[in-house]
Amino acid sequence: MTRPDVPSALAAATATFLGAFALTPVFSSTAWVLPVAAVVAVVLAGGLLLRGAGQGLSQGRATAWPAERLGTLLVPVGQVALVLCVLTALFAPDRAVAGLLPTPGSVGDLVGVLSDGTAEMQEQATPALPLTGLLALTTLFVGLVAVVVDLVTVAGRRGALAGLALLVLVCVPVATVTGAVGLPALVAPAIGFAVLLRADQRRVLGGLHGWTGGTGAALRIGVAALAAALVLGPLVPTLQEGSFATGLGGGAGGATGTALDPAAELRGQLTRGEPIDLLRVDASVEDLGYLRAVALDEYDPVDGWTLSNLDGQRTVAEAESLAPLPPRQLARPVTAEIEVLEHDDRFLPVPTSPLSVQVAGNAEDWRFDVPTGTVFGRDVTTAGQRYRVTANEPRPSAELLSGAPPMAADRPVQERFAALPPLDPAIGELTAQLTSGAPTPYEAVRRIQAYLTDRSNGFVYSLSTAPGTSGDDLVDFLRLKRGYCEQYAGAMAVLVRQAGMPARVAMGYTPGSVQDDGSRLITSDDAHAWVEVYFQAYGWVPFDPTPIAVDRRVQLPWSPRTSAEQDVTPTAPGSAPTAAPPVEVPREDRVPEAAPQAAARPEEATSLRPVLAGVGAVTLAAVLLILPGSLRALQRRRRLAGGDAAQLWDELTASAVDLGMRLHPSWTPRRIAGALTDAATPGAAAAFGELARAEETATFGRPGSSPGDPRLAATLRTARQALVGAQPWPRRLRARVWPVSLVSGVRDTTARWARNAAGRRPGRTTAGG
């Protein structure tokens, strides 16, 4: 193996690894770094070994042109095979030979992992959880990029052109991340690009300047790339909510009330159609509790409560308990046989704290997210399902919860489920007023719930929230005190979190109505939202702050209401709290089939985001359009600055290739000069001849016999002008926009012919891209 291959290969691997740091904002942790580092290292080692072995076999013998090209192609094939071995060792080792070499069984397992990864892309929003499938897809993606960068940089000797592959890595956060991506995602790929440019500079300058030559130019270009990223980054359009795709949402029936939308806003209007029969439940207890579908764990003052990423790596078919309660928690066993009528959702309603879920026929398609206790389908909905659930519903006493100590700040559940963004100071003042002097966390929760349920505080159940003027929906609800279950549950969860305790909003269904056969019928009017609070040593405990009708309430002895137990009648928008409805109103509390939407705010209506997105898209397209020509211009400038006869000849032949001319590898410099003279405008024959003679002297003369003539650069300009001026404008435009010499390899073929046939002296290299 020749020495220049090693630095180029190292530069390609380093640039790829640095470019992969563009993925930093895509994941919620750095778990992707080690698999990516492993696959890049294997691609590097494989390329060095395969090229070294090929050159060792051909040492001392002339290698035929087809055989040499075949050897060049076999290197990336071998690298891809090694990438497959890495994926097998990391993600599907069970049925592989020595846990490393793929077998038909392990390949099937790996395909399954990658298939899970594609499904997880549909379910995750950035920053995504580092799930196994996503990590496998990321490792495969970066591994293939590493192979391409290695091929273009080492075999193609076009390090600058290989930077386009790094652009592919940068496009991932650009297309998936909303908001800032952070400096590592910008700086590291820019440094990687500079490393590739530096490798080009070193190869062109050879050993004359060692590793110091050309560093300044590479550094300047890398800094320019970073500056462009910082300036253009905010203008590049992003996918909504930073998702890989659409994310989890309601099922096919969301528009008709047969599914829940995993979001709870603190404003809007509740519209209701005729009740739809959703589920029939045959339970082992008469006073069935909530059927819980999903838990919302992220709060934003603008978007309200939303669902974060779900960990879909665990299926409900696994034997062990799904969500066991802590040993000290009091509970009762519940078994429920559930038949789906018209329910159609990706979230499976189950009793609180399920232990097992048995779904007929497709249990592997139903996944369980442990942190939120949510059962959700992967490419499947509840439509037509029949399933059986066993659960341990929490039944704590008030005395038991009173003994729960405060949570430690470094507990994972505290860090995740007590997090809040900056809130209006009025909310903090209210929380402090309500919980001042509370001796225990449980007492603080009770006080917050009492504030929302005590009618003397003025809270009214209403089909809509009253329009507010503060710009903060939570502040408006707490001031105007009108809304339905989403507002009550969302407000209580925020107040509990601000009081320092983990809380989340649960969405699902109340138990419905008892039928003649003893089963329960759950309709779309039974959709509901409530609050779950985490107590140390006792786990998640439900609380319901909504003034819901007595016949629909779930009995929660540890969560008594302040107001008397009586029916409540929802008020229509704009009516007095005690006004009777003009028509018969069905069940008065439910979660809407879609998150309620209020009218757009003035600042939203005049948002510049669409304009900026359009400008960003046009800018990105323009950058991609001018990038090849810009790289070619930099290459030309570098060759002219060097003034070396060989580099100037390389520039002349590259210009001819860009213009669509064919230069046979067997032609001598004089033959090439003659062909170019015929294709150029009259009067340039002397310039072409002078350049050809200088090339012959540099190729066949003794070392040092061709010190270089500064006048040759001017001669090259004359020759290029004559060559370009003779071409029609479409050809000139194509040469400027897409200079094929960057990728054609013709120049390398000519140089290889010269070295093999004419004995070009060591150290003479063709100019790189």
C-alpha cells in the first residue's frame, strides 16, 4: 500500500465521525456514539486492509486496467460486508456465528430490528429515545456514508467532493429538529469538512510541506462553512413538531369520536355529536375504575399537555408484569374482558396499573411504555379487537399517602414528571398560596384539588373556556374559571408540578353505564381526563378535579371533593353558570375527539415562519446548485497558485473534460494539445504546445529539471479562454454548474497511464479535487 492512502483514509473516517455529530440533537442521549464509532472504525480498518492486500498481491506485476478497476470496486463491497458484521454483533448476535458472522437466521433478526426502527421513526419525535431499532438504522446509515466518503476520498482522490456525503448527515437534523440544534451539530461537521479539504491539500502538495501545507486554506473554508451554517440554519424549513414523520396520534376514527387525541389544551370549545358505542366491558368488580388510554407528560404554555416519546421495545406478550405497584401500595385485583365495538385508536384502554394484556392474535403488535404506563399499537389499532386485562388498581388510604415523604430531586421520575417551562408569576403565587404550610406532599395535592372543586371558588364546568386576554391559557382558565375536564386536569397537573411533585394528565374513559347483563357500555360521552400524582413508595395515584356528574365519577376515597355530591349541568358559552340548557344535554364531561382549537392569535396569523421557510428552501437549493461549481473554482485557483507544470496541465485537461471533450488515456500530451487546439478558437496553438512541453518535461525529465515557470499560469489562462470561447453557451453553462471532472476520474486514468507507461518519477501526483 502506498503511504498517501493511509492519511486519506484516516481523514475520511475522521470526517465521517465528526459529521455524525450532526445527529446530536436528533437523540435524547449519546447512546448512538459508540455504535457509530464502531462502524466508522471498521470501515476504516477494512479499507486499509483490503487495499493493502490488493496491492500486495499485485506487487511487482503490471495490473490490467479492468482488474484494477474491479479491485477498486471490491473494497467498498467488502466494507459493506463488514458493516453488516458490525450490525449483527451489536443488534442481532443470537443466531450469528460467534455472535459476529451473519447467518440466514441472524439476517432475519437484523431485518426485524431495522423494521422496528422504521416503525419507531413514525412514533418518535426529536429528540428521540435511543431505541434499538433507531440505533440500528442510524448505525447502518452512518456506515454507508462512511463507505462512500472513504471511496470518494481514497480511491477517487476527491476529498472535497466527499464533503457532499457529510451534507447528507447534516440534512437529518435540518429535516427533523424544531428550534436550535446546538453548536456540536454545526461545528463538528464543519471541522470534518475542513479535515477532508486538508487531506486534499496535503495530497496535492505531497511530502514537500508535510502536514502543514494548505492547512490555512482548509481552515478558512471550514470556518466559512460553519459561518454559513449559523447564518442559514434558522432559515431552513423543518418538519412540524420536529418529528421523524407523523408521530403517534389518534386512530382512523378520530374525526368521529372513536379515538382520543394525545393532547390536552387549556383553551377551546367542546363539540359533541351523538354518543357512539365504543367498548363493552365485563369486569370482575362492580365499581370499575378508569379505563386508561394514554398519559400526557410534557407541558408547554402554548401547546398545553402533549405526549412525549414512547418506548416501544417491550410487547404486551412478555410474561412478566407490565406495571406492578410498589410493595407498600394497597391495591385490589381487577380482571376485565373488553370487546371493541366502534373504538378505533392506537391506544388501548386498560384499567390502571395493568399486569398483563392478552390480545387475540396480534399481541406482538401491542407495545407497552413503562414510564407512562401506556399500551399502544404498532401499525395496528383497536378496531375489531377483543382483549383481556388483569390489573392491580391502587387503593391507598389517606393515612397511607400522608406518610409519603417528599421526592428526592435526582430521582428520574422527579426529573421527568416534575419538569416545567418558565411560567407566569401569577401561577407561582397561586401555588404558593394554596400549599403554604402543607405538612406533606399529599396535603399539598389535596389543597390544590380542593381549590378546583370547591364551588365557593367560582369554578364552573362549561363546554368551552372563556376567552382570555393574558396570552397564557392557564392563567386565563385560573382567572375566568370556566372549562371542561381537559382544562381542570391540565391546570391541576401544572399546579402539582409547581408544588414540587411529579404529575401527569391521564386520558381515557370513565366506567360507562351498567347494562342488563351486568356488563358496562362505554360510549364517546365517557371520554375523560384526570390527574395522576406520584408518591414515593406508593407510585402513581389518580385524582380527579373536574366537577363531573355523580353517576359518572370514579370513587376515589383518598381524593374526596370539597363540594357536595350533586349533579352539575354544563353551561354553554356566554351563559350564566346556573342557566338551564335549552335542550337536553347528554353526559356533560368528555374529552373531545380532537384537541379543541381556538382562533389563531394575531401574532400567529402574521407569522413570518412560512416566508422564512420558503427563503430557507430556496437558499438551500441555491447552495446545492452552486456547490459543485464552487469546489471546481477552488480547485482551479489552487492549481494556478501553485504554478507547477503538472498541476497546470491537470487543470487544462480537467477543463476539457468539463466541456464534454474525450481525452483517450493513451494519448500523449502533444496529441492532447493537438486535439484541444482543433477544438479551441484560432490563435491558441502556441499556448497548448507550451503547456504540453512543460508537462512532458515534468513527467520524463530528471528531478529538479523543471523548476516551474510563473508565466505558465498566464499561458493556461490563454488556453482555457480559447477552449471555453469556442463552445456553445449550453455547454459552457453545464461545465460551470456541473463540472464532471470532479467525478469522472479521467484525469486519474491519464495520470495512471503516464506513471505505468512512461515511468513518472515518485512524488509526481495528479492534482486532486
